[in-house]
Amino acid sequence: MIHPSAVQIVRAIEATLADVVEPAMVNIGARSALATIGHLLRHVALRVEDEGQLLADDIGALQDLLARLHDYLDAAGDGTQAAEISQALKRARLEKGRYPSLRMMADSAMILRQSVQDALAYLQQERATRGEDQAYLAARTSIRDYLAYQVRAEAALIHPAFEDKGPRR
Amino acid sequence: MRFTPEELTPILSHHLGGAATVLSVESVARGSSRETRFVRYRLDDGRDRNLVLRSDFPAGSTDPNPLDLEYFIYDRLNAADIPTARALFWEDNPTRTDRPFYAREKIEGDWNIPHYSDPDPAYDALRIAIAKEHISTLARVHAVDWRALGLHERLAVPGDEADAARSALRHARDQFLTLATEPIPLVLEAIEWLSDRAPPADRLCLCKGTNGYGEEVFREGRIAALSDWEEVSIGDPAADFAFMQGFLVDIVRDGRALWGLQPALDYYESLTGLRLSREKVQYYQLLRSLRLLVMSHNSAASLRRTDAHIRQGWTATEVLHLTQHVLASAMGMMPPIAPERFAQLNISVDMG
């Protein structure tokens, strides 16, 4: 089944709730829940369309970042932390020859992002002694660049679904 | 537990010292962190009474602070000279309920204030009077002897005034790392950034946390009860100006500023002698964004269950994203979001 697409079905559900169900509702609690449902349906429609590419991009960005962090930690003599990154990159690898589901891609991104979080926690502990070191500062900057990228990318799933679309609750 | 009259009748009879009959149970639509219900009941003296029940959502609360902390605060504040509802009972006996809840008395009044949102300048005086009423009541909260009430038994206490903000940051970090739903490295970056800029408190006091239009019970223009104590803390009084929904909106007529953050801080100083800076309030707005991020993250954990409330789906998506954006922009990583974008979050269907 190619048509109707999942997005078309979700949009039809949203329109039916807004045009048919909502006018018949008098209970405030039900109207409030319905308002929230409308926003979340638009969010789901965006995820159906775009989440696969966003996750693929995120995984790529995380792999690049972790490779840089690995190299910094390795050069700085933090072998344990560098090895943990290598292990995370290995565990997050998607199975070759198998079409990845969104769940599999999300799991992969989670492993990689956890590794970034762990590396950041470690680097924060080291700030007092390495705070002026250029390589350290570059590693921290690369993490900040990724964090900004991640928020910007995620915005594509949020703003079109919620902004100027009425009460959330 | 579905909180039906049939389920609640024996529980109220047990706790209220007499045969109770629950007449009606009404759910309140607005809340995003927990469930609130208004219960009308009759005791064997034939008089009808009302109370409020608070429980977590079936899939858990949005707020990582436990429900029994909220009850504890109400219970201890009964002895303080501030308008709050009296705590009635805590119920977590598994033979009576599978979802713990507590009851407090229902204070007559309404969160809604007629004409408060009417842009007609004729209502400027009303808006300013309501905001001043709220600030003067908060000043009384800040004067509470929290040690004498034993609030330090459950609330994190900063080491000293200089530690006030960092204490809140440690609490947020601990809660975030405990949740372990999804790694969000931005949280660690933001905590470090905020810690570097932590201002000392003017003094350590009881802070209510969530304030403003929609958070309190008003009657005839006065605060009948301060509600929503779920984000209570011991810290800097400036923190209470960080989330004061609708009560700090600029009112400018003919080029003259009649109300807004600075006039509100000036009014607070006239009551307390404490001069709180705008910059410090802005700092605590960021700290509150961090806390809201942690709460939204907690909502995402609830979505793992099939009985999650739809509201938790919203906080786990839009609110979680916006709090990250706020912190990222504060750290100079990206442009800020327009304030109007945030105002939308507080609009509910019953505010028409």
C-alpha cells in the first residue's frame, strides 16, 4: 500500500478531530486533550516524513564529533576515555545489508549521544587543569557546535507542528 | 484507581472521621505536571463540603519531585502565616489505592480574574493591583521561617547565600542523570555555564517556584490561596520573579511605564528592603528553563507507558525542545526565540 501515505492519514485524522469532533465537545478537559492531540498529530506527521533523514544526519554528526574527541583524548593520554568512545562507535554501528528501522537508528544515535555526554562530563572535570589548553578548548568547541546543530535540526520537527497553531492544552 | 465517587467514599470516610458520601468528582483540565480533582462530599452531619485531590498521572508525574513532597509542603505551611489550603490527608495504602494521592481543602475562589486579560486600558489598574497583591503575598512567603517549619528536612538547603544557585544546579543535575531517558549533553554544558555565572543570593528564603496568573486562587481581587507548590525550593528570592506568569507584563501608556519587571522589583523592595536586580531575575529564568527541561525529560519517560497522559506527550516534545533552545541561545550558540513564542505555551482552551 503506497497510497494513502501515513502522513495523509494522520492529516485526515487531525482534520476530522478539528472539524467534526471538537465542535461537539462541551467538556473542557476533553477539549483541552483534543487541542494537545492536534499538535502532536502534526508533530507525528513531520516525524513520519523527516525523522529517518534527521537521524541519519545526527548519527553522521555524532560519529564525526566522537572521532575528533577520540583523537584528542588519545593524544592527551586519556586512553580509557578514548577506548570507551571506540567501543561506543562500534556498538552503534548499523547492521550491514539490513534496511535500518527508525528504532534501530534511534538506538544507534542514543549510544553515540551517550558517549558524547560521558566525554563531556569527563572534559568538564578536567577543565581546572586544562582550561587554557588549545586542544582542550577545540574539543569543547566541537561539542558545542554539535549541540547547536542538534537543537537546530530538531526544530524542524517542532516549530511547524506547534507554532501559531492554537492553545496547547 | 480511577477516582470515582464509589472508590473515594470509603477512603474519605476512613480519613475524615465519619461516614462520608462523595457526591461528585470533577477533573481540572489545565494542569501539566499532575492531576487535580475537585471533590464534593457530605459527612454525616448533612453538610456538603469540597476538597481537592492531587495525584500523579497514571504514567507518573511530569515533575521529578515526588508527590509526597508537595503534600509535605502544604502540611508544614499550615503553621505559617500565608494563605494556603489546609492539608487534609495523605493516602498510599495499597489496599485502598494503587495510585498515591493527597487531599487538601478547597479554597473558594478562582484562578481566573475577570477582565485581567482584557487589553482595554481601563483594566490597567486591575492588572497592577493584582500583580501587587501577588508580590506582597510572595514577600510573606519569603519571610517564612523555613527552619522552624522543618522544610529543610525535605528541601535541599544551599551551604550559604553564595551557594544558592549552584545548589539548584546540583539538584537539577542529579535529577537529570537519574532519569536516564535520553542523553542530552546540552544539559551538562548549560549547568557548567550557569554555574560559572551563579550570583550570590541576597538571602536564603523559601521560594514558591511557579507563580502568576493561573497558579493561585483569587477571591475579590485578593489571593485566597497560593497554589502550585511543586517547584518550591530554598534559595534566592529573585528566583520567584523568574516565573511569574502574566504578572510582569509591561504596561506602557503614553510613553510612561506603568508596570513591568522593574516596577515590580521596586515594589518588592518597598515591602522587603531587598533590591533584586533584573539581571539576577534573568539568570533565574535560565535556571528555570533548565529545570523545565528536566521536567520535560521526565515526561518522555512517562511516554514509555501506554497510559501516559497526552499532556506529557506535549511537554516531552515542544517544551523539551524549547527549553534546550533557550539555554543554547543564552550560551550564544544560536539566535533567541521571540518572547511571543513562549507566551503561546501558557494559553489554554478555557482562557477564551
